[in-house]
Amino acid sequence: MSGDVIPREQVIAAVRRELDIALDRIARDRAAGRLSPDAELHIRRAERRRADRLAAAHRPAA
């Protein structure tokens, strides 16, 4: 346990970079029609869930 400690901010930045790369690749494949119908369905569901969460977050409290 005497190894170097990687700062949290550096780890988060690296993970976000990798996620951005993966999302860009998925977007290119989707635009080119290279995704399977099953993958397309999963992406649409995830987009719908995200939109619902964003809408709920911006909705005034009752």
C-alpha cells in the first residue's frame, strides 16, 4: 500500500474522457445505422429515462 495515490479529480477526468469517447463511438455507429435493433431499443429507453429524470428535476415541488 505504499504506491502513489491518484487524486480523485484526475480519476474522474480520466473516466469522463473514456465515457465521452465511448458515447461518441456509439453516436457515430447509431448515425451510420450500425447498431442492432436491440441496442437501439436500449439506447432509446435510456434516453427516455434520462429525459424523465431531467423533467422531474426541473418540475416545481408540489
